[in-house]
Amino acid sequence: MFETLIILFIILWALGLVTSYTLGGFIHVLLVLALILLVLRLAQGKRV
């Protein structure tokens, strides 16, 4: 689930940069959320 959220946030962030429509910095918040989720995922490790 984390991977899906990370990918979704990064795609939305990139789309916001391409279209120059940032909603007052909301797109950058998505990037920060994606990075936080990525760090959490790496810290937790792979669970079977």
C-alpha cells in the first residue's frame, strides 16, 4: 500500500510541475508526503 501511495504522490507532484498548477504549494506537500512514506517504508523493512 505504501508503494502505491508513494507512486501516486510522485505522479501528482510531477503533473503539477508540468502544468504549473500548484494550488499554492499543495503539489510540494504531496512530494514531502511521498518522501515521508518512502522513508517509513524503508525503515520498516520488507515484511512477508
